[in-house]
Amino acid sequence: MADRKTVTFDEGNKGWTSFHSYTPEWMTRLGTKFYTFSGGELYEHDATSVRGRFYGSSDPCDLTFNVNQEPSTNKIFKNISLETNSTEWDLTITTNMESGEIEKEMFIDKEGFKYGYIRQLGSRLDFNELRIIGIGNLQEIIDDASPSETEFRFSEDVPTSIGGSQNDYLYFNSGQTRLVGIVNDVTAHPDYGNTRDVIHIVETPNEENIPQTFLPSVGNYMFVARDPSPESRGIRGYFAQVRIENDSRGGVELFSVGTESVQSFM
């Protein structure tokens, strides 16, 4: 069975404490060393040079736990703090309402702990969020060869928050919301005296859940949905399930995990 696991029992706690991905044929302890057999070969565990490597296969270590203070209160989980000697932790956080992540590069050192602010995951098209920015009705299609080679002109300047990240998606509405493509640049048309009235689309998203893009018509209302991941307001929910993962091959210690949350009134 490919999904077999080893379960360990703690005599002191009188309970089952851990699941392990390795499945030995036999195991034994000699002094302070722990040995197992697999395929007739003898393996020593906890050797510093091969941590996370079992029987020729390397696997990250991971830990999943729930955060559930004040379970009857809807909260915003803001961050995760780790007391650890490693900088290689990646986290995914899921609540009953939303999901988020903290990649290892997002952690900062603060008073002996590593702090990371939770970045939102999920749909761009959440119209309750500030990342949806309206532009206005389309005034002119400058080149309508295809959505990936088109420029769109508007009567007013496009907000300066759009076009700087190379990860803003342009949409229009003609009875239903349709995606045009990724905003590459925002410039000025030479004939109208504005400074940022033309949006350039030069590529379309390469995502499995976006099968195609569409070309709008003059007069359609258009808006931009920004990437949700830079948002650091946290994620809402009654509880949070946190999964932390580390693929370091050195000795890793994790002493405590904490989070800050505030009551949500949304």
C-alpha cells in the first residue's frame, strides 16, 4: 500500500503521538541510537547528514495543528510567529472561510521570533475586497487583432495603483464578467491630453482554471482585479488549520508557534 504510515506510541503519555512516512520491516534501539530495516538493509535514524531522508527517498517534515481561541467568535488571523532555529518553513493556513500562505522568504526576525504576515489566497473576483478597482467604460480599442495584442483607451486616467506589478488582471462586464488579460503597461494617448488613459495587454494568463480570454466592445464597463497574495490583512474564520513544512536537511528545532488575531465584524 502506497499510503502506509508508521504510528508511534508514547508510554509516558499513554497515547499515540505521531505519524511517520517511513514504513520499516523492523525497528530497534541500541543505546541512544535508533535503527530500522528496509529491504534487508540496516538504517540509522537521526544521523545529522541525512535528516529527512528515508530509504533513499527525501521527504520534508510537516506539522498540522488547529488554532481555535474563542471558537464562537469570527476572527481575522493576522500572522504566524515561530520560535525556531530554521528559516526554511513554508506555511499554509486554512479557515472555514478563506485560505492563505506564508512562504519562507516572507518571514522576518523580531525579538527572537520569526514573524510572517498571512497572505491571502483564492479568487481575485471577490467584490468585497479593495483589490477590485473600477476603471470606467471603454472608449476605444486601438488594435483589435486579438486580446493579447490590444490597447484600450478610457476617458479618464487609470489609477496609479494599476500596472506596476505585472500581475493585474483586466476584466470587462457585458452581462457577465469576462477576463481580457494581464495589464502590462499603462500609458498616455497622444491626442487626448491625459497621462494614463491607455492600458496595454501583451500576454494572457497561463493558469489551468482560465481556459480563454475575451475581447470587449466599446462601451463595456472594465475593471482590474489585483493579485490577492500581497494583501496582508489576514484571513477570516472561526478557527485556523495551520500546516508548516520544512525541507531542510540539517537539524531543525521548533519550540513554539503563535498567532495574533482580532475580532472580525464582517
